[in-house]
Amino acid sequence: MKELGAVRLHEGNAPLEGEALIKAAEDCDLIVSYRQSPGPAALFERLPKLKAFLRCAIDIRNVDVAAASRAGVLVTQASAGFVTAVSELVIGLLVNLSRGITRSASNYHQGKVPSAHTGRELKGSTLGVIGYGAIGREVVRIARALGMRVLINDPYVKDVEQTPLDELLKESDYVVPLAVATAETENLIDAAAFAKMKQGACFINVSRGNLVDEAALEAALDAGRIAGCAMDVGRAPDQMPTPRLAARPDVIATPHTAGLTVPAIEHQSLETVAQAAEIVGGRVPKGAVNAEHWTRKP
């Protein structure tokens, strides 16, 4: 990035936002932001020299794109460089839930000898995937290679055999929602969905906390309706798993790290640099979301 011009870095640990971000970005042509720093209307209105807001991530839900467009500021987002990383974590969580790895390791770490439990094999089990985007397709590919039966539900995809959602929930040994977080998918997995799941099924969420009614999830775990849950996301800040749920012995939780591998980070970082180079040259880059409203060009 420094080869393109002067770079002003945020040196603090807390994400920049609000007045602090506006002050830090004074006289800047571009802002490069990770997902924690919002892009509200005031940012675009009070920074007259700002030409573009680059999000080094896919999620732009906390960026006021309409306000940016009114101000003539370009907004960009990175593409998914974490498909392999997230998909591999899903498979790892399936194995963990099936074989009690975390439970046994935790007992040993506490100086206890865990009792041996009969595990479940992935081969021959049924995996229900809700959402058939890039990650969903890769999860399905790996699962089938492992000998799993796979059911898919995504009403917006036409090139795959569909299973009605109720049937998917009823037949799956493992349910993995990978749908995009929208108003339509808010609490997609609610009390009614958990009630339809096969007794003893496992639930894995590495997509967005917004997809799950956490009170309903907790109730399903309390009732023994589902055998266990693994989550990399939740309703805590920055999509982190909710600590109360994560602390449960029947839950395996990781701190929103599904996409944190070196190749995944390099993909989005270098793509953002390439976007910046195009913008500095006055060109619309790949990943622009409001190019037709970009008037503050170099």
C-alpha cells in the first residue's frame, strides 16, 4: 500500500469509529477498514476529500452505502478468500462433535481421566447444508468425499437438487446453516426449526450469529433435543460466540477464527491493495458496490 502513496496507520488496539475515525481520516483520500469500524453517514459527509471506503472483508452491513453514494464516495468489499479455511473448520467441528475430542481433552487438562464414549462416524451420516454459496459447495464436496449423505436447501440456487427445509431438518444428523445474513434469514434457525430436527442431531454455525435464535438453541440443548453444538460466531460483539453459550459443556466454541489462516488473510489483504491501486488510477476496481455513484474520483 505504501507504494501507492502516504499511509496513515491506526496503532491502537480498539477499532476506530465515530469521531475518532473522522479525525484520524482527515485529509485522507482512502479509508481501508476491517469489519469492526463502521462507515456511518457522518463519515462521508464530514470528510470532503475522501474518495473511497475500502472494506478488507466481505461484510459491509455496517457501512452506510446509500450515504456514501450521496456523497459520491466509492465503497468496495473484498471477495471470499476464506472458503477453504471455513470449510475445513466445519469438517473439524463435525469430527470433534462426533468423537468428543474437546470434552476428553478438557478432562485431561484438568487432571481427570475421561470415560470412554462410543463415537459417531461421519461416513454414512446425513449432513444438512442450508445455503449453497461458495462455502456451502466446498463443504458439500468434502462431505461427499468422506462418504456422507448430503441434503441441500437454498431457494436461490437452481443448479442443485433441493431438499425442503423441514425435511432437511428432520433427516440430518448434522445441520450447518451457511446462508447469507439478511433480514429474511434473521433467526432462520428458531424454536420451530430445532423442534423439527432429528433427536440427537448436532448443530454447527460458522456463518453469522444472526441466523440463530440463541434462546431457542439454549432451550434445545437443555431439553436434550440436540446432542451438541459447535459455533464460531454468535450474538456477542464482532459476531463472537455468546460467552454464556460458549461456556456450556455441550458446546464447542471458537472466537470467530474460521477464516483466520494465512492464505485467507493474504487473499483479502492483497485484493484490497489492488483495489486501492485501481482507485488511485481513477478506475473502478473489482469489488466496487456503488460505482455508478462515484463522483469523487482522483
